[in-house]
Amino acid sequence: MAVHFIGAGQMSEAIIRALIAKGTYDSQAISISDIDADRVALLNERYALDARSRDETLPEADLVVIGVRPQDDLIGVTKLISAQAAPEAVAVSIVAGVTIDRWNSLLEGPRAVVRIIPNTLTDTGLGYSAAVLNEYAREEQVDAFINGFGKVVYIDEALIDAFTGVAVAGPNYIYYFYESMVDAGVLAGLPRELVKQAVLENLVGAAKMLTLSGKHPRQLLDINNSPAGVGMHGLYELNNSDFAAGLQRSVLAAVKRTTELAGK
């Protein structure tokens, strides 16, 4: 399958990099176009993409990924797709806030449309992206593509904003927690490089324990904490800090902002 990206921004590049690294797509099966010719030339050279003109590559594409900004010329982009893309080509949107109904109205005639909220962990092969299909699209048309830069969950579009606030913004909270734990270790007197290694190993190990054990986090907490022990005293202070409620407020703020941007 051939894929053409309209828009050469950071998210498009991250997806391209992951698709090639994982071997999901040969680099010559990927092409890209953008109003910034220098950016296109850079990505063509960096990833050895199909560097033919858009007029040559777009009509051959099985997937047309729309990677422009929501404030860009969406009408012009969709007119281009309608004029040059094959009727059976799937339009794949990674544009924030633009709904399936909006794409259906912009694209002329019946066309398979998939709206994706991509995760930001593309280089790891982990992290869930959410996908919404219109009435003409099927999962098998995009499943390999999306799984090429992570994992995918197909959901109702009404859940998109909540998913974005929790799953897509989620790594931000993990990074912040990691940074705070490292600083706490330094505050306690440990060398920064040592505590960075220890905290990162705990993050990876704790995630693996949750996966392998199948236990509820509270069960693992009970196993990990003896009566009046060190860990229990630490958890007591964490409970007093309003940590859980603060995290929940952060997620809800992210969901609210996502909804605001979609409204614009």
C-alpha cells in the first residue's frame, strides 16, 4: 500500500519515522507534500521517501493522511483530494478538532474517512491512538497503518475528547511524575544520575507488574507495604498532598481544552 501525507509537520514526521523503523512501510511507499518545499525536501532526504511530485504520488495513494493544522485551508486540501486521489483511497485525518461530519461535508462524494487521534509515543511502538470511522471506512483499511506507530482502539467519536485528555496527554503526567521523583531523590541526598536510573526502572517495572500480575493497583500496594513501614509512611504523606485529586483535575482540564479547540 502507498500512503501520501499532506502536511509535513512534526506529527507527520513522527508517524513516518515509526512506520519505516518498524518495517510497516517501505520508505518508497511513502510520499509527502506541503506548502513548505524546503521541509518536504528535508524529509525526503532524511527518510528516503518517494520524492516524485504530488501530482504523481497522490493519485497512486491508498491512504491520504491529512496532517495540516485545523486553521489551515481545509477546503483547499479536500478539493485537492477529491480532484487527484483515487475514489477508493481512504482519507485519514490527524487534524485536531475536525469531526467526521465535517470531513464528510468537505469531501465530494462518498469516501472512506478515518479520524485518528495519534499517540505521542510513536517511536516506542506503544501507546494507543483512537480511531473513528465514517460509514464507508473499514478497520482493515487502516489497521496496519495505525499499528505501525503504536496501538489502536476504535471508539465512538463522542469519546474522542476524553480519550485525548487521558491517553494522548497522559505521557505528560508520567514525565512530570518522573521529574518530581528524581528531584525528590536529589533532595534526599542521592546523586541525580543514580536516582534517575532507579526511578526509571521503577516506572518500567511497576507497569510490567500491573500487566503481568493482573492485580488491582491497591492489591499491589497492600503487598508492597508492611504495617508502619517505610512505604506506608510515604503513602500517608502522598495522600495528604491531594495527589490523586490534583491529577484528576489535570486530566479534566485537558479534556475541557480539547473540547474548546474542537469548538473552534
